[in-house]
Amino acid sequence: FPYTTLFRSVEIRVLGPVEVLIHGTHLRLAKRQHRLILGVLGIEVNRSVLSDRLIDLLWGDHPPARPRAVLHSRISELRAVLRATDSDTAHRALVTEHDGYVLRIPAHMVDAHRFRELITHARQLRSDPRLRDTLRQALDLWRGPVLGGWSPTSPNHSLCDSLESARLTATEDLHEAELRLGNHHCIVDELIELSAANPTRDRLTAALMIALHRTGRSAEAVAVYLQRRTWLRSEFGIDPAPPLQQLHIAILRHDPAVDLHGPPHPPGPQP
């Protein structure tokens, strides 16, 4: 099926509020369910999503009286909106397949898939400047939480969680690369915000402690560790992981391994 050339003009953005662009022009989707359906199908691009799964994602335990009929109506409305654009092929991207629907466009036309491609490429790089630039390119695709902060009605659903987790991992990789490049002055304030917003991410806490230490703010680095230890004991009854404990001791001792030319990790084995 030659959809690569047919649907080159369609772009789906899900790394933030759902947006659809046709020939570079934003498509107005007045109904929230229209945006969510296209967002879900965009994340699962070129894979069939069963009607029951869409119904569960959209309505959970409170579906409408005739959920399949309502879903079918929303799909028909979406096709009508796409058909009304200047593109005479866009509506053909939304395909009924067996007992579900599939969005058939090249995967790279969805920002989530471009993000994953860039992250995969970044893992193969051995040059920190190239690694940093590739990771920043990937993270620049994000405009906010996946699907604009909407989360599926099922609390155990991983539709958005895996993307959000990959974003945090890429953020950690980026800041560790910046530390290796000696750019601690440029990222320390950003790390303060990131670490506070993600207190369970040890790598962000470690990067912040190192950046603070290297910018002459060792007392603040120690304070970050003590605050995190207090929070972990209060919330989970546990102490910080051994790498953070080792980093804390290294900063107290002004261990050269934590200085600019040392590794961006505390001495000792890393997980």
C-alpha cells in the first residue's frame, strides 16, 4: 500500500497537546474525543487498535449507552474533518481494520516516533557533543505532557507512561553528557527544577549534586542529599541508594573524582 507518498502531508503531534497538521497548517479539532482518538492512534501508528480498547481508554467504567456506535460516529466525524482539508488523501489515513482502527502514515510523521528514533540513534554515539545535540533535538520535540496531560481512564495503562519515562531517561543522559563536557554552570538551575519535580530519579539528584559542587556550592549539594534522604525515609522508609551515598561522602571529602575532570558518577560500581 503506497501510503508513504500519499500521506506525506500529514503530521501528528502527541508530545504535548494533540495537534494535527495538513500541509503544515493546523487542523482544528473542536471535540476533545477527536483529539484523543487521533492521539492514541498516533502513538500506535500503523498498528490496529481494537474498538474495545479505544472505548476503554476513552470512557473506562463510564461508557455511553452505545459505546461502539458513539465511537463509530467519532471516527466518521474525524474522516469528514480530514476530507474537508485541502488534502484529498488525508482522510484515507484513518482505516477501519477488522474490529478496530489504524492510522496509516509513515511513522516518522508522528513526533513520538521521531523522538524514539533520535533516542535510539543517540545510544549509538560515542561523541559527547553529538550525543548532547541529538538528545536536545529529541527533547525539543516535547511541548508538554503526552496527549496534553490526559491519561487513560485505566490507572494501570502504560500508553503514556513509557513515553514519559523515556523522556526522563533522555533528560538524565543529556545532563550527564553536559557534565562530562564541563557545562555545569549552564545546567545547574535547570537541574534544581528537574530534580525537585522528579524526586525518585537518582540520576537527576546525582547530576544536581555534582553540578552544585562544581560551581562552588558544595554546601547546597550536601543539603540536596540530606533533603532527599529525609524524603525517602518519610515516604518509603528507605535510605538513598548506595551510589548517592557514595557521592555524598565524596563531596564531603572533596574527592577529585567529583571534580570537573572526574566522572559524572560517584566512585564505585554503577547500576
